[in-house]
Amino acid sequence: MNNDTSQLKGLLESLYNACNDRKHIDHDPLQFLYKYSTRRDREIAAYFAACLAYGRVEQIEKSLTNLFARLGHSPFDFVRNFNAADVRKLRDFKHRFTTGQCLADLMWVLRDVLAEYGSIENFFVQGYNHSDENIIPALSKFCDSLLDAHTRSHHGHIPRALGFLLPRPAKGSPCKRLNLFLRWMVRCDDIDAGLWKSIDKAKLIIPLDVHLARLTRILGFHNQKNTSLRTAVKITECFARIEPSDPVKYDFALCHFAILANCTGSYRPQCRTCELFTLCHKKR
């Protein structure tokens, strides 16, 4: 590990230790997972919280509050027993371009998953292989299987909005929201729930959004302007050189930091008080 890498690891550890406290998730979609006490409710709550984790923070929080009020006291029971009457409960729901009908389409498929496998984890691991380099093959099989199940009952038609919730890694999507869900499920600390015990956290891919893409570009992890799966993998590989067993460890801390610091990628006088300024300055 060279001096720059060692210095970066020290700074990242400092940020991680400062942010690894549940008090920091008040406006994060992850907060909704912890509103439930059972593992099965938390898994379902986390999945739908991740599905809607796009757009402005305030709107995400408002939409998720609305959605979980409709799902009642047990999200698991709602999905496991999903029926036509429940479709009507979702009819007027909307979060940007995700509608209640889109969520209903997803819930019909997940209902069958829960009936056969008992949990999303048990279904997901059917496509997981410990020898795979990372989680992407398993994630691809997960999305493909759910979409295929939908097409079988809808004469091959996949609504665009459903495809957005189940993006295919093979098409280059960074799958930010699904990788976020996996981070929540697989990692275990004061932020991430660690409900899944069958997947190695070293296989995870960074949930790449615009904030993290900008910050990691400043730090020299990549030079891409788009947020593709290829970029997400490259960034994850850089983090793996710093923390091989847990490459997405710093995701929450860095995103939290980037938002609070309102980092734009351009130098401003306040940059001199930033914890990452020394390394960032060297890259300019």
C-alpha cells in the first residue's frame, strides 16, 4: 500500500467511524427498515425502500411513508398474501415514474417467490456462486428470473417502469438501487442490517450514484462521466485494494459526506477545510 493509499484509508476510516451511527439515517431510506422488528418484515421493507431510492431525499421519504402506510403493520404479510383488493390499495400511489400498478406488478411476482422460497434471500442465493468474481452474475439471474416470471403471465410484455425497478446488469445499468439493497442486507454494522448470512460481502458492488461518482472521480478512481456498471465495478475494485474483504464499507459515509459538503467537483474556498482536501488537491 503506497503512501497515498495509506493516507486515503486513514481518512476513509475516520469518515466511517464518524458516520457509523444510526442517528445518521434519519433522512435515509434505510430508516424504514428499522421501523419493523421481524427479519422478514425488514427484508421486504428494505427491498421496497431501495426500489424507490431515487430522486430528491424529501420526496423519497414522503413516498415511502405513503407506501408503508398502505402496506399495513407487516409488509411481508401484505406481499405474501397479495390479492386484487390490495392492487386497489396501491392504485393512486405514485413516486416520480413508479406507479402503484408498477409496484403491484412486482408484488405479484414476489408473492410467488415468498410462497416458494420463504424470503428474498432464499430466492436470490439460487443464482449465487461463491466462485463468482462479484455479485453481478447473481444479480443478473435475480432480475432475469423476476422479469421472466412476469412475462410468462403477461404474454411477454414488460412495462418500462417494471424494467426500471429490475434493471438488467447485462445492459450496463449500474443497478444502484439493487446494489444498495444488497449492501443493507449483506453488510452488518450500526448502519447496515446484515440480515443475509449466505453471501460474502467482498462480492458486493458499490451502489453508484452521482454523488459517489463525482467524489471518486475527484479522488482519481476513474475518469468516466457516466454512471455505468463498468464504472461501478472499477470504483469497487479501487475500494477493494483498500479494504479487500469489504469494498463497499465506505459507501454510506462517503455519500453522506458528499451531500453534507455539497461537493461539486470544483474548487471552492471551503474545500480547504474538507477532510479529503489533501488527496483531492493532489489529483487536480
